[in-house]
Amino acid sequence: MPVEALTLVPKAEARQSMKDFKSDQEVRWCPGCGDYAILAAVQGFMPELGLARENIVFVSGIGCSSRFPYYMNTYGMHSIHGRAPAIATGLATSRTDLSV
């Protein structure tokens, strides 16, 4: 997404922290899995974007890494095999107020 496109997405009213982006779901990845580091990194930089959580959507496909949307305190979709890019594109095209 071009940086200019982020200006279309509503900003958060209050300053957010990493904790604000952690869901109440138990993370179920294997010990030592690299997905933990990716999740921590994304939860760490999301507050810096300053976007309202209700305007953020993560779209995933199939596999262990695709549990990602469940672990973020944002909106998310778990799609069928190979369809995540098409679903994300459709959502981003139809809802310019969202960061997909």
C-alpha cells in the first residue's frame, strides 16, 4: 500500500501501545516457530502507524501462519486456500477507509 493511501484510513484518537494489538486468544504455534517473532514485530510497529484498530484488517489463507488474524486485536479474515490475495484486494477496493 502506498504511503499516501494510509492518509485515507482514520487515525486512532488516543495513543496506542503494543498491548492494544494483542488479542485474548491463546497463541498456538509450535515452540521455536518463527511466527512468534513476526507476530511480536507486527504488534510492535502497529502503534507507530497510528491507525484506528477498527480500520485495520488482516487477511490470511491456510496453514499455521494463517492463524495470525486471531492473535491481533483488529479485524481479520481466515480465507480458503489461495484466495487471501483476491479477498484482500476486493476488501481494499471496496472499503478505502480500511487498511488491509
